[in-house]
Amino acid sequence: MKIEITNVHLDLGAGRRGTDMGPSAIHVAGLVPRLRACGHDLALVEPIEVYNQEGIEDPGDPNARFLEAITRTCGRLADRVEAGARNGWTPLVLGGDHAQAIGTISGLSRVYREREQRVGVIWVDAHTDMNTPETSPTGNIHGMPLAALLGHGRPELVGLAGDQPALRPEDVAIIGARDVDAGEVGLVKELGVRVYTMSELDQRGTAVCLSEAIQRVTAHTAGIHLSFDLDGVDPQHAPGVGTPVPGGLTVRESHLICETVHRHAKLLGMEMVELNPTLDHRNKTGELAVWLILSAFGKTIL
């Protein structure tokens, strides 16, 4: 596979500093040589630099902090993903906080919309990320990307996909949710986005739920973009995240998600986000991120 890697050094959307160093930690764990060892053709690794918080005196709208800078970053990312996908490259975007997904998925959606196709999304996360500036308790945009991609939120972000939202609710499945803000619940139910909570995964089995989710999001789409927030994994396995929530996915369940997406769907793109090396233990989470990426791109036990 032809893979184009982009590093997004973004932490403006998060409540804690440090995710801007996430891409570097993933590379320290050996991502590039290990992808090449699996036989993949890699484009040169490109960074998207972002203003750091020290360089921005005023975060602006308290309900959508650092909106201008995040919009600019996501716009550049969307353009890069779009250009690469048009040339046959599969985007692998390393973050950075989850606000970057607005750029990644907007860029993909532009390409497939021109082909009269849609993008399906598996969104692995402890949260649903469907706040809007009106419902967010913090004003942190990393809690809003999925809402924006579905057409709800600041027009600057929604509009990055073009004249219509990047995604349709029926093409999205969230896996691993266990911490949903009260203000998000109404939009989740209104749009009908399928959310597989950890309780449902426990009761029905991760493999069953995952199979169902993939069938759902590929029914009317060209394939799947896998947006993997490392806080979806239990903190004992992925301590290097800014918003840890106990009771998350095991390492084996996390690999199963990535392996199953590879086996049963066309992978349109992937992003790995919310790795915060300042909170990690000897790059444990960075190494896990590499293993999960390898699984999504075809590495198996045998």
C-alpha cells in the first residue's frame, strides 16, 4: 500500500498541553521502518506545524478556544489529505489532539464526493466528541470534531468539507464510549449516530459489535477511515493520554478493531491521536500506537 504520513503537532484543541509531541513519540517507537518491513511504500513524512499556546496571547471565543488557529491547521491538513488521496496515497495522520480529524476527514470527503461516493468512519474513543460550542463544558475543540464533521458547530470548521457536511450519521460508528457529556446526548440521539459503549461491548462481545459497526458504515460508502483516539484504550495500557477514563478497551480488543477493519473493509485512511508523551511511561503508549497502526495496515500474528 502507498501510505502518506503527516505529523500534526497540535495541542490547541486539548485541555492539557503535550499532544503536539505525540507524532514524535510514535516515530521514536519505530513506525516508519516497521511499516516498510511490512512491504508498504511510504511517502516522505511531512509535518504540519502549529502555533503553540505561548505564541497566541488570546485564545478567542471561550466556547471554541483557539478556533482561528485550529481552523487554519485543519484547512492545511484537509488540502494535503485531499491532494495525496487524489494521487493514490492512503493518509496516515499522526496527532496531535482529535480536533485534527476535522481536517483529515474533510479532505477525504472532498475526494470521494467528487466520485459520488461517501466516507465511512469508525471512531474509537472514550468520548463521542459531539459537543458544539453551545454545549461544551470546556470550550476545547477536541471535544467537537465529530459534531463539526456532521454539520454542527462553527461554520469555519463545518465548511472545510465544502458545501455540505463531511459525513452522514448513518456512515459513522463510535466504539468504546464511556464518558459522554450531558450536552452531547441530545445531538447524538437526534442524529442517530451509532454508539457502541463499553457496556455494550462487554455484554454482546467486541467482535460482534465491531462486525455490526463495519457492516453499517460500509453499506453506502467507499470504505472506512479509522479515527483512533488512544484514550479509547484503558489507561493501564495507554497511560499517555490527557483525558484518561477507566474501563476502556484492552490491548487485544484494540488490535482486534484494527485487524478487523483491515480484513473486512477498504481502509481509506487512518489517524492516531491524543498521545501525550508528557503523561506516558517510557513511551508505552507510543509503542502501542505503532502496533495498532501496523495491525490496521495488515500486520497479523501469523
